[in-house]
Amino acid sequence: YQSRIVAKIDPDGGGLQGTWERDLGNGFVPVLSCAALSGTPREDPAAELQGDPTELTGRWRVQFDGDEDISVGIFEATADGHASGTFLTTLGDYRYLDGRFDGKELQLACFDGAHAFLFTATQAEDGTLSGDFWSRNSYHTTWTAARDPEADLPDDFALTKWTGALPLADLRFPDTKGVERSLDDPEFAGDARLLVVFGSWCPNCNDLSEYLVELDGRYPGLSILGLAFEMGDDPERQRRAVTEYLAHHGAEYPALICGSTDKKKASAALPILDRVRSYPTTVFMDRNGNVSAVHTGFSGPATGERYQRLRHRFESEIESLLQR
């Protein structure tokens, strides 16, 4: 994620004191103070309970202020107040969240190197939740939630459309060595093909790439091509970030560097899609270039059953393409 923690041992407190820095490109490196204590739980497990924490467990219909689409909260809490879960959105999930619910007050947090998230909420008498969401030191919104076991998202295979506005041969981008390649380069051919719009900075993309490496090793005849949109405008930095990303995941499939992360610019760079709505976006294609499906976002391992269903759909699409 092009980030690092720089810290020193605190001689008085015995923990760490320092900063978290993340390079967002073009010289923009936000710096946040951070501290750590070994073996210290984030929440006090002996804190007094205000109600039954297990009432949090279940599925919730969530509305973040400013979002047109609903989200879905999947939460679990134990009798001692430990809480965990995630939020599902049309763009992907918030991955692993952990914290505490005392029967009244909820705190869920995550730090994964790319994001520092904090969700807080209070449960009202009618059982609904309302609270705040902070990301890093630059974003804040509010959210509300109501228990709804039927809450679900739109079909993520129906959000982004293939336009085929240009032949693949007309789309040319540099690879990780700076050599310009077209999307129909013979090296990228396969009995089944995946075009994967991603960014090395994107946690959901990292979850998907772990899975793509698995698929790449399992299905002979499958060709995967990454289409990377990276932080900043420095081509050398972008190539380095993608090269390190592929090496980190042990990915043997190639990737092209297609531009910066701005979705309007990404949509212009890839007119074969009606728009780039989410990182990642995955296009399923047969050997003749016929598209069978386009998938928006990615629900990773933190989403449990939804992740398993998505794996089944991906593999069904690939196996169908390989049999054509």
C-alpha cells in the first residue's frame, strides 16, 4: 500500500510512539501520529455492559450519509461484548472490523496499512443504530442502520456494462517495464480470459488478487491480464508499485499500467466499459473476445457466505468459457 510506520520505543510507557505515513502520489504523504502497546486490548473487556451485546448479531440495512445506494452490515457480538463484522457495499466490502458492543454503544475499527477506519454508533430504544464513520484523518460521515435479515445489494454482475466501443487492439498501455502493449497481444490470449481493473493501493483488489493467483494455478487455458490504475502521475512510481504488488502476491500473470485512479479518467481510458464504477472490476471473456459477464467490486473473505457464493460464480463462469 506504499505506507509505513516509523516508531520508537517509549522509554517511559514501554510501547511505541511514532507516525503512520502513506504515499498517495504526486508528493502527497499524509502523516498521522500513532501509538501501540503490546498485549493491550483495544477495548476494556471488563467494561460494564448496558444491555445484551448478542442483540447486535445479524444482518442490518445500512445507509451512509451521501451514498445513493444502501449498504449491508453483517455483525456478530459475544456475550462479553466483543464485536466483529463488516459492511457490504456495491463497490466492495470494508473487510475485517473488530471492536466492542456493550448493548448500547458500538465501536468497530480496522487498520490494514491502507486504511484506518473507525465506526461508532448508539442503539436507540427502537433497536436502530446511528453513528459516525471516520477514515484516516480526512473523511467523516454519519450512518444509520436497522435490523433487516433480508437486506441485500443489487446483483454485482449487472452494474457495469460491456460496450465494446473499441477493438482490443486499439487499447494500448505500457507494461511494468514501460513497453507499450495492446490488449489483444498474443501473449494475453487464452481459452478463457479475465481483464481485471485494479489498483495496488486497493484492499479489495488485494483480496481479489489472492484469489486470482489461486485460479491462475488451477485452470490451464485461463489468461489473466491486470489493468492497473495507480496513485499519482509518475509512470516510474506506478510501474514500481504494480511490480511490487504482483511480487507480493506471487502473481505470474501480467499487468498493464493504464493511468491514475480518477474514475472519470479511468472510464475514458477504457471505453469498452460503460464506466469504471469500482476497483476492482472483472471482465470474463472467451477466446474470441466475446464477453460473458462483467463483475463490479469484490466481496472478500471477511464477508463469509457472500465470498463463497462469489467464488462459485467466478469459477462457473471460467469453466463455462473453457468449455466453449
